[in-house]
Amino acid sequence: MPDSASNNPGSDSSLHYGDENNPDLKYELITSYLDNEIKDDNLRRDIENLIKNDPDYRVRYISEKITKEKLQKSIKKSDTPLYVMQNIGKGIDEIIRNANQKPQISSKSSRETFTGDRNYYRKYFLYGSVVFIILIALAFLFNSFFSNNTEELVAASRNIFDKVESGEIKINPECSNPKELEDKLNKEVDFKVYVPVLKDAQLVGGICTEINGEKIAHIVYKSNNYYIYTMQGCKEHILNNIDKMILNEEFRNDIIKGKNWMPCTKDKARTAVIWYSDGVICSSVAHLEAQVLTSVLKNINK
């Protein structure tokens, strides 16, 4: 068990997750830590130190924490049908009745007894199979729920870029002054908007909207007749609010580790670059190569 250290307060907790024969055991302790099952204070401190000082361990901890919160939220939002609950309840009651039946002395042969035992275990195997199938079905239900009720940052930014480029979304009124635009947008969102002065691009303007309840800033530049669109949101919200605006897990882990300026796979000649600055996460899109787009965005007047 991952929390076996809690049953032996006098033992050295570091030995339990540092066992050379089982190097992955320290990661298994994350579940017990999140469930508040570890009672040994020394072991809890060791785990907290790992979370604080070990980047890989911290990524695993954050990932598992987000997954648990995702499941907890989805359970609250998904009501199990009454007939399913009734059938499960009946099955549990029957199992309890069978388990409480007193064994009876029988004169049957040992062969008949063996056959009865085999049928007994077969019945419980079937019960276990039914429970397993129900759990798999619920897992697909949760996955479907979140797939239909979240927006992925890069996909959303590419979609809006197309609408800006086609004129379906108009930046009105236009604003070429970054400071004025920052002040305007900051009144409409719950984070500090970042509008840099780019040396190689002219600011067109920006607006604010909500996507799945998450406030988002949309900032548009133009460079040599190419639009550069940036979707900008609160870094803390995007990394933690998994039921609103989400970020690809690989990018999220890279940001947690401190990596920045990450190009995405080109889609229909649209290049997207993920970057962050001053508490915001951005997805910038343009018909430019990733290196060129990154260079334009990083070449700012300070």
C-alpha cells in the first residue's frame, strides 16, 4: 500500500519511497498524500519537499491533483439514472444476503461440494465483471462530458484568427496605442492584460470576450499585411480551471517547468505559438513560420 509508512511511525519514511527495487513507489505516495491518508509527519514533510524541489515530482503532483478535481466536478454535474442506482442497490443487497447465509452441513460428496464452490466463485466473478463494465462506462461518460464542455486554447485561437482575418470579427474601435488599449481591456477582465510595443508590427486593437465563463483578451497586430492575432488569458486560471479554457497537457507541463515560446504543429498554413509573460498565457496565430512569428513577438520596445 502507498501509505504503509503511516502504519510504522518509527520507521525512516525516506526508505519507503526510495526503495531501489521499486523506484516508482514515491510517485504512488502522491495519491495517499492528496487523500490525506498519510499520518506520519516525517513522511508528509518528505513528500512536500519533493513537490517543492523536484520539478518532475511537482508535475506529477499537479497532474494528479487536476485529474482528481476533474473527476470530482464531473461527478457533481452528472446524475446517475434512478434505474441504474436501483439495479446496483439490488445487486449489493443480494451479495450481502448471500454472504450472511450460514454454511450448512451436507452429506453430498466432495465432488458436489467442489462444483458448488466453483459456481459460487463464478457468481462473484460475474458481479465483479458487471461492476468493471459500469466503471468503464462512467469513465467514457466523464470524458465525453469534458470534451463537449471545454475549449482548448490553441484550437480556439486558430478559430478566432480565421474570423478576424475574414472580417467576421471586427476590432472596433481600433487602437494603436498599447497603453491605452491595456487600460481599456483591464477594465473588462479579471487579470492584467499585456500589450507589448512590437518593433516589427503595428497594433490594430483589441477586445474582450468570455469563452466558457473564462474572460479572454483578443489582441491584433499587423506586420507586412499579415495579421498577428493573440488570445490572452489569466495564467493561473488556464493552468487550473480544467472545465473552462484548457491547455494541452504537454504545454501545461512545459510551462510549469519554466519553458516558454513553444511552437505548435502548423494547421492549414496557420502557425500558433504558446508563450507567457507577466501572469498571462497567450496563443498567437499568423500565416508566418514559427521562428518568424516568435521573433516578431519577442522584438519589443521596452
